[in-house]
Amino acid sequence: MVTIYDIAKRANVSAMTVSRVINNSGRISAGTREKVKRIMEELNYIPNSTARSLVKQETKMLSLLITDITNPFFTTLARGAEDAAHQLGYKLLFGNSDEKLSKEKEYVDMVLSTRVDGLLFAPASDASADHLAMLNVHRIPFVLVDREVPGVEADMVLGENRTGAFQLMEHLVSLGHRRVALINGFGTVSTARERYAGYREALERHRLPYDDSIVLEYGYNRFDDPAKLERILRMPDPPTAIFAANNMLAVSIIGYLRDRGVSVPEQISVVCFEDVGMASELDPFLTVAVQPAYEFGYRGIELLMERIRRKEEMERQTIRLPSELIVRKSAGAPPHRL
Amino acid sequence: MVTIYDIAKRANVSAMTVSRVINNSGRISAGTREKVKRIMEELNYIPNSTARSLVKQETKMLSLLITDITNPFFTTLARGAEDAAHQLGYKLLFGNSDEKLSKEKEYVDMVLSTRVDGLLFAPASDASADHLAMLNVHRIPFVLVDREVPGVEADMVLGENRTGAFQLMEHLVSLGHRRVALINGFGTVSTARERYAGYREALERHRLPYDDSIVLEYGYNRFDDPAKLERILRMPDPPTAIFAANNMLAVSIIGYLRDRGVSVPEQISVVCFEDVGMASELDPFLTVAVQPAYEFGYRGIELLMERIRRKEEMERQTIRLPSELIVRKSAGAPPHRL
DNA sequence: TTGTATGCGTTATCAG
DNA sequence: CTGATAACGCATACAA
């Protein structure tokens, strides 16, 4: 490997002079600067950032931990994060927890040992608090994105889940629905709680009854339990609409409905949180509350960098990003009862 | 920061002994091992992999460079790569070239300085050869994924683009199409050349004429040039089908057709390479040649690791992964002419 | 403007 | 089984 010493020897200067040329620090005569630069080119020298990190105690690496690398919401978020990091001269280490605490822990251990300068973190659940505590112990700055964790103080970039859910429900109610099932994420995830709150708020606003039996806590993965759905559809008074708490749930539920011969929206309406990537373009079908996923990532990294630079002397910040109701075709008037 | 010396002091042993406990190397008495372990726990010690990398000359990091982090093909590939890397105890550094050589170069410089142990690389075009040459100069092992580069010898994981394109065309021909437009990626990208070859091969097989005026080299980004499409649609003898060389092109083209009131597949058929993520589940519409994207990533990392372990003493390998024709609804019989 | 000595946290090597 | 020393490649502090 070519080191600064190799350059130094060839240029008849000291290693320090080479270092200064690389970092544009200190004063150097134009002559030696040129000579050193030329020799670096000749030898294809590239600074070893491992060594640099060791002495400077910074890696110029940030890390992004998300819960599902195949979900368009998170990939778009990742894109925003990557763009921001790249522009700021940082590399991005990705991790994928699959909504699992065990994978999340492994990943946190990894980044701790990698000594990344900071972490943009979408926690799998409230139980992620332990992992965040580890980050605090080791003084790794982090920003929470998409989800918050009770009892953890941190900078955050969050969506307006409650309002978004409320709007989705308002839309359904305005179409005439009075009985709406909610297929939600786990109650241990803040976004699921907030969407639930928006759901209930809408019911109350319109003096609609809350019925526990059409509210399911399923989790944010694809829905894979036809029996539960069947039970709801076979009720004497079945819901006329389904509010799926995220895109994966909506897509898989619509799949089941289709397989069963139930047409959307004619027989039942479906709405959800988060958009569905290319699907919304190919066939603008799903009525959704879209979150600005790219902004989540971009502003998350910006906030993280601000925290890194200003250390403790900055107030904690929470950025709330609104969602937008996009009315398409998956929700219509409820069917007439015979 | 807690270091190996802090542990050593507390345990009344040397730093080396601590190091041996951490790495399970050398023989150590059960007693001191336990003591050291306990103290590491107490102090929340986590090894500094930066320092370790410096002396061991390996970072336990691999890098994945893709051309579009928002395309479901690449995100699924990324997922496969992340899974493989994680299982092998490696971290994954992601990069996104946006199909641009300039971003690709920046990224290559970054990983060179980061001293990753290897790189899984989806080159932006044939001109990426320069960047690959840099990797060779610095002896960074790499595996090409999805695309090959003429003149560059390397391990590769590639798709069967020619066969896949041929099958897609066969399907169209079997439906009765005799005039099919091709909207392709740039000729400087190997997959575009191969898909083009499959297209021509199918024409020849069925003794259909090749018409230059309905073959467009557009690039793999979303199609954004209505005029070009208009020109083709307005021909006296317009094509009855469009073969879009990737998912982005297909989706955006279908969008334009819809806006213009042209219905697919009634008035014109559309097929493409690569699936469209959630869209294919929400509404199984597009007839496509699906590539095993996850395998691309997973096997790419496996191959890369093999190369890293066995160095030069291994023959170069090329893995060819077949695509699968999935017939859905976007292609039907050509319309009857009046 | 340039150079010397030192240390970042870890492991390889050799000695005991 | 354990320890002392040097080295990985670079940058900081100080000296010249």
C-alpha cells in the first residue's frame, strides 16, 4: 500500500508536509505543493481513512437503520438520507432490522464497534429503548426517524400519523361509511398508536361507535392470516371499509379480497397509510395518506449532522412532517344493503 | 472511550491478554478469561474496529454500488446482498450512482479510501471501465452484478437478458403482433445490448422485418419524452406492441399512454423486463420477464467473499441467472385494423 | 515553511 | 499461559 511516507521519500520532504498538502492545512510553498501533488498522482496515492479515523476520532460515516429495506417508504427515505450524507461528504452504512429486535441489536453492536459518527434510527418498537440506551452510553449521537420511543429523549423526524389517519377516516365517513375496520401495526410501535388515535378521534367526532372486534393489531408486515379477515367479513354487520395502517398490509389484504372474489371498492373500500411506489403510477388505485419519505431521510441526516456538530449545546428538536391525502379509487360509497 | 488498556489495568493483566480473550486466540486460563470478560461487561467495552482494521489490514466491510436505489429490482438485490453480508459478519456500505459516471467515480474514490474488503458493483455503463481499473490498481476485489463491461475481466453475476427478451418477444408474436417497438436503455450498457440482441433474434426467427424507426435508445430512467412516443404512435403503420427494456420505462410509458387515452392492452400491448414491486401484487397487470433480484445480491456477495478468501488462485466465475416470463394482462392480441 | 516526536487502539511477534 | 515491544497510516503539538 502506498503511504504518505512513500510520497514523502520520493518528494524529499517529511511525511508531515505530505499530510499538509492532503489536508490543505498550514502554509506550504507552491513548489513543494505541486511536487507532492504530482507524486501522489503518479503513485495513485489514496489516503487511508482507517488510519485517519483512528487519530481524528471520527469516521465520516453515518449509519441508517431501517426496518424494511424492501418497503418503498423506507427505500425512498434511504434515498433521501443517502443524498444528504453524500452531499455532506459522509458515507452511509445501511442496516435492516426486519422489524426484529434481535437483528436490531446485532446491528447496533456493529455500528458501535465501527464508531460511526452518528446514526439515523427507525426503531423496531418501544423495546428498542435498550439499544438506544447503549448508544447513549457510548455517546453516539442519533436521530429517531419515523417512530419515537417513550422515555427516550432524542431529536426526531416524525410523521403526522394522527392527523393523517384522521383525514383518511374523514374521507371514508364523507363517502358514507359508518363501520370501518382497522388493521394496525403493533401497539408497541408509536406510529401504530398514533394512527389508532386518529382512527378513534374520527369515530368520536362523528359519533360513530367504536367496536373492538373490527380492530386488529397485526404488525407492519404483509398480512398473512386469512382466517382473521374471514371472521370480519362474515360478521352479521361487517365493516364497509378497511383502514390498513401501512402499504404492505393494504396490498396483501387487497390480494386476499381479490382471491375471495370481493371487489374493491364496490363491495368494500380500502385505504392506507404510505404510498406503494410504482404501483401508484402504474394504476392510481389506492387511496392513501402519503408521507414525504424522501424528506424523512434527508432532514433526518441534516438534523443528525447539526447534532454532531453542536453536541449537547443544542436544544432537542422534533420535526413533524405532514402527510397528504391522495384520493384515488380504492374507496367509494358503501354498498347498498338489501 | 474505554480501551483494552482500561480493561487490562482493572484486571491486572496485560493488554495482550485482554486482546486474546476478545479474539478467543491463544491459551488463557479459565480464571483470567472470566475475570476479563466480567470487567468488559462492567465497563461496557466495545472493541474499536477502526484500530483493528488498521493493524489487520481488513475492515470487515463490503460495499454495494447500485445505479438506482429506488428501483425495486435494485432494492431487492440490495436486500439479498445485505442478508448475505450480515450472515457472513460483514457490514455493507451502500452507494447510489444514479446511472451517472460522475457520482460513480466519487463513490469509487470513497470506498477506495475506506479500504473496504471488496465491492459488489453494478456499473453505470461501459465507461465504468476506468473506475474498475482503479479498483484493480488498488487491489480491491470486486464482482460485477447485473451488467458486464467489455474488456474487464471479473467475476460476475448476470441475468439472461438475451433469452428473457427473446421470450418476451415470442410471447408477443404468439399473440399476433408483427410490429413491436423497443424502448431500450443506452447501448453503452450491456443489458441493453443483450435485450436488443434478443429482440432482433426473435424478429429473425419469425422472419419479421427490423425497423430502425421504432427502436429507441432512451436509457433506464423513467421515460420523459412524449414527443418521441407521439412520433411512433402517429406512424402510418404504428407498432401494435411496445417492449420496454426495464420497469421504469414501462411504468412511465403506460402513464403517457393512459394520459393520451390509449388503452393497454386493447389498443397497444406493453411488456417489459423486471418486475414492478408492490404494483405486481396490487394489480397483476404488467406482463414481464422477472429476474431473481434477491439472488443477484445474495450470490454476488457470496462470490465476492470467495474471491476475497481465495485471492488470485481462483478461476474467474460468471453466474448466469435466468429470468422468468410472467404473463399477465398488459399484452393481448393486436387490435383489428379497419 | 518544514520537520520531529508522539499517540490513536489494536494485534503480531517473540520472549519468558 | 502471559507479557513487552513494535507496527498499522496518519495527524497533532511543538520545535526549528
